[in-house]
Amino acid sequence: MIPSPELPYREDAPAYFVPRIALLFCAPLIVNGFALPFFPVWLSTLSLSDFEIGIILAVPMFVRVITAPLAGLLADRIGERSKVLVWSAVFSLLTALALFVSHAFWYVLVIYALQGAVYSPYVPIVEAIALTGVRRWGFDYARMRVWGSVAFIGATMLGGEMIGLFGGGMVLPAMAVGFVLMIGMTFIAPRVGRPRRPSTLTTLTEPTPKTLRKLDLQLLLIGVTLVNGSHAMLFAFSAIYWQHIGFTGTQIGLLWSAGVAAEVLMFACAKPIIRRVSIWTMIFSGCGLAVVRWLIFPMDLGFGGYFLLQCFHAFTYAIMHTGMQNRLVERVPEEQEASAQGIYFFYTGIFTAIFTFASGYLYAWYGVDGFYAMSVVAFVGCCFALTSWFIQPQRPAVGG
């Protein structure tokens, strides 16, 4: 939960700010609801090898880490961030249409990488506009953001039904429709004027503040983002694997929706949890359960077992992420908040890209047993987080 600060500005908020931002979140997350679970399934219909699929999925992630900060810098400098949304949505649609033209490996790789570049700033800029509403007018961030998660769940469920009816060929048309919705939503984006604080992405183009170079904080950021990155093989190959063992498209949609629904429920319960549980307990519970999650995944669990395992996402991402954010609030001055979020974004993007690339080889060589490697990644992340806890300045042993 993001608290509303005192309101230092007196101008009136744009009309219907909250529902307009909610719709802006919905459109790209509809695209994600189709693409994240099912774009790998479409790639598998092209007779591509597993490591070729891994490369196609990984390269846009590397591209986003570079292009998203540049787009954030542009959005901040032109004075009205919403203008960048229009170009992002239009070029995203054009790249989606281009994927209909040819299905050769190199062509798909280049076009999908371009799509990653032009699509990458859309959600972060919507986040920046939403946070402007939180800071200036005291709007509730969760009320706006939750509708994006609801849209993701709906798109995933619909995508599962469509995969069952039409096969992997439905993915590109569904994504294209989502991009059209994104273009439409840009016309209702609130105009909030020149930003009074830099966006999270913009700060990646600037030197890292000294506070964020502290060893304990760097180790914690690396540890948590390694655990985030360990989800890469799930994102890349879970739908392909579940389809391989006989799950229907509807069942695959339910499994993906279960993870997101568990995440949303955990975020909704975050405030009372924070009052009763320490930040470090939240972080370590997520790290530890991630190790367990990837150890269990290769077992023959059946639909019910995988449904329960997907609910672990409430811990392996949501509760750990909440703990990380609260730790940043404790350790980082408010004026460096955006820089901290930018570094968090950078580490998560890099590690997810690396392990998505690696997962293509792991799945090709070992099949579902490749998830054991993700368990090792999560364990290494646990070790980094534990080292951060041990050397933190507040501990008497290190002179705090």
C-alpha cells in the first residue's frame, strides 16, 4: 500500500482521475494477460526449438532495461507524460501487426525485440501519472492499480478458453486488440502537466545516490531481485509444459489467474500484515518459499497441486515485494525514492532477462527438471538477503 502524503498543491485534480487511471492500467494488462501465458505457446506452434523460444523471450527484456529509462527521461522532459503513451501504444500495435507477416526465427526475434522497446514505457508512465495523483491529491493508489490485475485475470481466463477453441493462432489477434485498446485509452489519460519529481525510470540515467550504494542495501536488492528473476522459467515455459501434460487452455488460464489473484489478495492484506510481522520475516518468507516452489514444481502434482503451488505467488512475489518496499522506505531518504525504485526495476529486469535466456537451454536439455536450477537461483538470492540482514547498520554486532 502506498500512503497518501500531505497535499502541498492546491490545484484541482482532473475530473474522474481514479477511473481514468484504472482504465489506463487495464488496457496494457489485458495485453499482458494474453501475452505472458500464451505468447510462448504461439512460439511453440512455429516449430521453434526451446532455446530459440528462450532467446526470443529474453532479448526484449534486455532491450527494455535500456529503452525504458530513455523513454522515462523523454516523458519527463516534454512536460506532459501522457503524450509518450500515444506513441508507445501506436508503435506497439504496428509491431504486433508485423508479426503476422513472417514467422522465421530472426524476423520474430527482431520484431518482438522492437515491441519490447516501444511497449516498455507504457505501464511505468501510467504508474508515474498515478503516483502524481497520490502525491498531489491524495488518491488511493491501490484502488487504481487493482483494476489492472482484474483485467489481467479476465484476459488470462479468456485466453485460456480461446486457446482451447482456436489453438495458439489466437494469441497475435488477441494482443493486437489489446494494443488497440491501449491506443484508445491514451485519449482519456489525465493531463497533469510537468512532473515535479523525476520518474522512476528517469533516475536510471543519473548517478546512483550514495545511500543506495550501501553494501547491505545493494545485497538486499540483489537478493530480492534474484528471487524475482527465478520466476523467469515459469513465465517462459509453464504454459508449454502444462499443455504438454494435457491441461486444457481453460485450466492453464485458471493456473495463471490463481497466481495473480493470490498476489492481489496479499497486497490487499498488506497493511495488517505489516503491523504484525517484521519486514525481514516478510522478505525471508518469500525467499524461502521460492526455493520450495521450484523444488516442488517438477513433481507430478496434477491440476489441484499446481493450483495450490501457484498460490505461493502471494509469498514468492507479493509479500516479499511489500517487505522490500518498506525496507527501502526505512533506509532511503524520500528525495531518493525514485532512484531506489529505478535500481529495483533495473536489477529485476536484468536478472529476469538472464534467466529467461538460460531457461530456454535448461528446458531444452532437462525439460521440467530445469526448474531445479531456478530453485538454486532463489537460494542464492536468500543468501544475499541473509547477508544483508547480518551486516545491516542497525545490528549491534556491526556498530549500529
